[in-house]
Amino acid sequence: MASNFHKKGMIRVEKDKKAADKVKEQRVTYEIYAEMPDDGNRYEVIDGVLELMSPSPTASHQSIAVDLCFELKQSCRSDYLIYVAPLDVILSDTNVVQPDAIMIHRSRKHIVTSRGIEGPPDLVVEVLSPSSQKRDRLKKRAVYEKYGVPEYWIVDPETQTLEQFHLDEHGKYMLMRLYENDEQVSSSKLPCVSFAVSQLFGDVLQ
């Protein structure tokens, strides 16, 4: 019985993999993405292309994301909704992403729906991993910029820094500041933000 159960499980996984591979061959919309069978992987859709996300986050990656949300909730929760991945951010029919952390002003809570977040958040954050650096710094930055996310942070566990980007008057991201050590993170767009960047790395495995 156990052998048959294992065999059935293997067949189902193989079918799910074939279904995902078939989806990758076509222009992907949110509807196609939402109907994909769960094959145990996480995907994003960038400009109509289905992209496999990196393997499950490391303990350090998760620790940073959770600590970041804790710091944001300490000072911002009365004005903002704060979420941690995985949660779909649907920027368009062909751009569906899952930032590591998200913040939305409560006056815009209508963009939070049963499908996820439908529209640009006020802040998105990506915590880098070795396999995600290029996508986070290039592809996803370009998508967030295109759809008007006002503020984008990149947190780098290796250098223990936080890069803060703001949209300029031309709709392009400008690096406002690189935070490190005990420097206090603040934002002209998000006045409630206030924490030392070192607070994010206290439990990072060396």
C-alpha cells in the first residue's frame, strides 16, 4: 500500500511539473497563474513570463523579513497595513509578484482583496539571496518602477545594509540612501518609519 501511495504521489508531482512547464511556454496572465496546480514551488509573473522563485528562504532570510515587519509594525501599524510574503501583488494582468514585505496606507486598504493586493503598495521590500540578486536589482526593480511603487527597499544580508529608493519626478528610482550599522532608517514618504538597520540582523546566522 505504501509503495502504491508513493507511486501515486510521484505521478501527481510529475503531472504538476508538466503543467507548469506547459504554462511557461505561453504568455502568462493572472488567470492562468491562479489556476496552476500546486507543485510545491513558488512562481512570479514578470511581463507575461512565468518565473520560478528561488528555493525556500533560508533561516536568516526569514529572520530578517520577520524582524523588518516587527520594526515597521512598532511605529507604523496605526497608519499602515503591513504584510510579509508570500502574498500576491497584482500590478497588472501580466505582472504578479511576491515581495518579502509590503506596506499599504490604510486609506488605500481597498486594494487588498481576496486575490491579494491589486495595485501598487506604498512600500515593497526585497531581502536578497544569492539566487535572487539579479532579479531583485534589475527585473523586479523595473516592474516596481513601471507601476509606480513610491518606495522600494533592498535589504542585503551579506553586507547588512538597506538600500532605499524613491521614485523621482520622472517616475524613475533614485537611490536616496544606503543604511548600515546603527544608522536610523527614515523616510520622507513614510514618516512613521524609524528603526536602526542593525535591528534587522541580530539573528542572522554567520
